[in-house]
Amino acid sequence: MVDAAFIVNALLIPYLLNAIRMVESGATTATDVDNAMRLRCAHPMGPLALADLIGLDTVASIAESLHRDFGKQDHLPRHCFAE
């Protein structure tokens, strides 16, 4: 059986990173991303608010671990985490 923490991280981290990428690309604003997921998907908070709550350092660390283990581009943390 796969560990529940692995399942959560494998699903959640790419979701959070994709939200960050959308804002970084200029496609939308952080407020619009969070509002869309709260209001249209009934999530209790948006992905950017959740990433902030978890801590960007923690999100980056988990993303780096997933990328190292699986080599998937959607696990690659963005440069903004290094700042």
C-alpha cells in the first residue's frame, strides 16, 4: 500500500506549483486563482493561500524531493523559491 503522505504530496505539490506558474506567467492574478478555486471548485482556500499556509520553503523542499525521485517537470520548483 502506498503511504497517504506520498499520495497527498504527489497530487498537491504539482497543483500548487501550477498555480504559481500561472501567476508568474502573467496569465492571471493570485487573487483570481485563489477565488476561482474557492468559488468554482468549492475548495476551502485557494492554492496560493494554501502554499503560503504550508510555507513556500516546505513546498519547495517537497517539490525538489519529488523531482529528484521522479524527474517530472511538474515537480520542478520555480526560481522564486530561491529568493
